[in-house]
Amino acid sequence: MKFKYKEQNKEGSIVEGLAEAPDTFALAREIRERGSVPLSVKEYNEKEFKFSFNLEIFGGVSLSEKIMFTNNLSGMLSAGLSLTRALSVLEKQTTNKFFNNILKSLIDDINKGGTLSSGMKKFPKVFSGVFVSMVHSGEESGGLPKTLSEVGMTLKKTYDLNRKIKGALIYPSIIVAAIFIIGILMMIYVVPTLTKTFTDTGVELPAPTKVIIFISNMLSQHFLLFALVIGLVIGSGFLFAKLKFTQRYFDIFILKLPMLGTLIKEMNTARTARTLSSLLASGVDVSRALEITEEVLQNVHYKELIHNAIGSIEKGVALSESFKANTHLYPIMVGEMIEVGEETGKLSQMLIDIAVFYETEVDNKTKNLSTIIEPVLMIFIGVAVGFFAIAMIKPMYTVMDNIN
């Protein structure tokens, strides 16, 4: 295969060229052997169109299943089982039919002379770029069981983090849902009774009461239409937020929110550091590691930072400079620690230290997230109940005064 590469030679100059190699890892290793630093290695003919049947349309594999898969496969390979036999055991063990078909595909590819990583590459929604690159590196180095164990640990960290955040949001979500349902029931069954009383007495209604009555009439008389309108508004909001133009503003708005913004910054920092560390430790060149990390991140501004960092290191600029110049996204400590890692030649270890530190910070914050949200919920409930009470009680006093 032909690859386009960039390297920084012993004199510090940036050199570009084309070379034949079995894969990107082999070419990167060849560049290192001649004393240069590989900055990027890409397949030359990237625009070639290939059609393949995508099984992923018809199913999915949960994160917990992937963790179990990597840990079990690592354990069986360490115990001396061949790769195809270990995959066959897992294929018989899984109850997920979609994943079962994927494992059969992997076994078939390996029996035809392919590799595990090349088979995984066919299912990008199941096996991420980080997953495939680390497995490929493990195959090249002969340490696949250890690499799979590291992949499993990385997935476990992601799983634990997601679970803690979801757990912290369950309580407020239930409360909000309960308030919403109770509010709808009151609008349908309680408010119409009071509305009839106000109509019969001919009382002049204040604006808040008119708003409540309007919503009540819509829900009780045109419930399906009201639900359709609300659904369209929410759906349009989500679609609008996904547009590139609006997503930039939405992502920066999220980062500026009190408490939540800090949590998101620390989550992105931990994710960036752990992903980069895992890839660099597996032998992936810096440029490719950054490309994969860019895919992992969701926030537009973080993706742009990493994308710009790729261009900078290809020009010979240190990776730490990109982080030090963007302290509004990554804490000051991150850039400084990466710089120390570059100077000492222990960048991968320094990145894992950063990841562990910020994962601990996120863990501590998510433990207190419910406690932080509770006062906000109480204020929200108080405002909603207060508005309803004022809207409905004020005209009732007017009715009583008219009777007297």
C-alpha cells in the first residue's frame, strides 16, 4: 500500500513524501528507525470508493457488552487459546444476535487470512477508531491480550463516568416528569371546573388566569393537536441545535453554564488525555492519535482545537502549545504537564496522570450533582406552583367579593 507521510528529521526540518508499506504502523516504525519523528502517516488513495453491506443499521452493541467482550477475549488469549477459538466461544456465549453476526464476520475474516483489527474496521459504530487502532498496535507488537485489557479498562472508565452522570440525573428527571404529568391532569380535570365558575359570574380575569385557561382548553379540547405542536417545537429545537451554525453557539453556551460548564470541561479533558495516552502508548503516531481523539470528542470547540493541533505539530510546533493557548477549554495545568511530558519523553504517562486526576474531579462533582440540582428544582417548583396559585386564587377572591 502507498502512504503519504510527514516526518521531522534529526535537524528539525519537516519532510514530506510517499512510501510503500504494509500499513501505517510499519511505515511509522521505519521512520523512527532512521531517527526521525513521524508526524502523520495517511493512506495515499483516500478517495477510493468501496461499497460494503453495513450490518450496523439493524442493531447495536452496548458499552457493557464491549467491556465484557474485550476482557473475556483478553483472558482467553492470555490462557493460550487461539484467536479464532476464543472468538467462537464468545460468539456462542452472546445473546445479542447483532453482535453474534459481527463475531461470525470477525472469525470468517481471520480464517481467510485477515486480522482482528481489519475485521473490526468494517463496523465503525461498534468498534471506534481508538479501539481498532489499539488492537492493530497490539497485533503488530505481539501483545494483543495486554492491549485488549487496556481497551477494556478505557471502556470501563467511560462506562462508569456515563453511569454516574445518568444516576445523578435520574432523581431530578423523575421530579420534573411528575410535575409535568400532574400539571397536565390539573389542566384537563381541575381548571375547566374553575373556568365554568368564573364564566358564570362574569368576573374580569387577569392575564395569568387567561393563560392558564387557554392552555387548559387546548389540552382538554385539542389534546392531540397540542401534543403534536409541542412535539414539533421540541423536534425542531433539536434539529436546529444540530446545525453547524447553531451548534457552535449551543456548545459554547453549555461551557459557560455555572457548575455544569466546569464539569463538561473536566470531562472533555479526562477523555482527551485518556484517549491520547492509550493511543500513544500503543505506538500510534501523534498526528493519527489526535485525529482519532477528535472523533471521540463531541463539543465543536474541542474538536476544532484538536484539528488545529494536528496542523501545528505537522509544522513542528509542540503539542503542549496548542493546549497552553486554549486555557478557556483545557485547564492551565494540562498544557504545562504535557510540556513536561514532551521534555522528559514520558508524554503517555503524563497524559494518563492528567486523565486520572480529572476523572477523580468529575467523580467527586457527580456525587454532589443531585444535591446541587435540588435547590434549583425547589425554585422551579415554587415558581410553577406560585404562578398557578396566583392565577386561580386571585379571581376566586373577586368572585367572593361580588357575592358579598
